[in-house]
Amino acid sequence: MSDGQSRAGLPSAGQAKACTTNAWYHSYFSEPYGEIYAEYLLPPVVDQEEARFAREALHLKPPARLLDCPCGYGRHLDQLRREFPDIVGLDLNRDCLRRAAEWIPGISLVRGDIRALPFPEAAFDAVLNLFNSFGYFDHEENLRVLTEFARVLKPGGRALIDIANPKPLLHIIAEHPRTQQQVHDLLLTEDWDFEPETGVLHNRSRIELAGQVTERSYDLRLYALEEMRDLLREARMTFETVYGDFNGEAYDAEESSRLIVVGRR
């Protein structure tokens, strides 16, 4: 599967958070996660495109204070920091934060859980939640994530949540329950399974890189647009708009590759 296919549907899960020490998100994003995405699968043009879209969709203007949450290894921080020097990145994974700190010296990074953000109320003008980084928990804890976003946003502030659009994603999985990406000396093999009764997508990943093999897995709760509207309302945010991709196209439940929602505090 090409990078275009991955971004168009199949989620290469975003970043990390958590409390339970045996939960998948404690290990999935450790190296070589940062290496394979930063050096093999996501070229800088993708980072630039997504950062540009976020600026426009959130109506960002300096000196807005932004929270990239979770920030992973810092690819969006790097694109936005020059225009918005007060940007803060939060992630649970130490390897991701270490890579971000080495890549972007001086950037503000915080280790924390997105269900309990270590920031005061009304601390940010905008929150970015990109690259399939929503849906890691059960429904109540996913709601808690949005409630925390609302808490740390200033009145009128916006949150951007970027997730895979379920219907076309599930069509891809039905046709291709196993996918592979070969890039130079990287071979990424992923097995996919979906539970309709829970709405949870299961992924099993095998990473073969430079003679080393790493196996990991993740679970991701998929959400349709109406479910995201309901969650935003419960989190005391107003649904503002939805996009179908990072080019700003109108959302189509049957065809769009992404489900990118903007909520307002």
C-alpha cells in the first residue's frame, strides 16, 4: 500500500497517551515508529500541506497559542513554530518527545495524557489533533479527551480533529485485510479487522527494517460524522464545520478519505 493509500483511508495511528501500563499505546509509538514515518513514509510536503490546512481551517493568526496534542515526533510543530512560536506539543511517548526535541531545538514539549491535560483552563487559542489520534480509548474516555480540549481552549477557540472516514476505510479493509508498504529497506505489513458491534478497528503491524523485525498492534474506535457531532455537543463545544481532506474539499460520507471536524468552544 502506498503512502497515498494510507493517508486516504487506512490509519497509521497517530500518537500516544494513557494510564494502564499494558495498553497498546504505551509501546506502539516507541522507535522505530518515529524513524519509519519521519524517514520513510511521510515526506515533508505532507507535513506542509497539513499545517497549511490547519492554519486555514482554524483561522489562525499570530500570536495565537496552539496545542498540538498529541504531537508525536513533532512534524506539525516544526511547520507551525515560526509563525506561532508559543505552540506547545504534548505526547505520552518518550521516544516521540525525544525525537521532537532533537529535531526542533527549543520547542516547548510536555509529557502527558490527553485525557487529563496538564494545563489551566482557557490556555490556548486552538488545539490540533491530527493523524488518526482520536479514538484510542472507550467511548467515555474518548469523550473525556474532547472535554479536556474544550477546557483548555479560550472562549471562541477551536479544535481540529482529523480521523479516517469510516465507510470508505471499511470498504478498503474488506477488499484488502492485509496491506504492505515497501520503501527502500522498510517493509511494513499490516493486518486489519473491524468489529461492527463495538466500532473498533484492530491493526497488527509487522515492521521489517534494516534486518530487524518489530511487531505491534493497536485498536481504534471509528466515529461517523453524527457521532462526532454528538461528542462535541457533550463536550460543550459547537460543531462548526467538516472537511473531507486536507485540500479543503467538501465532506462526503461515502467517498471522502478523511473526516476532519472543527469544533468551537
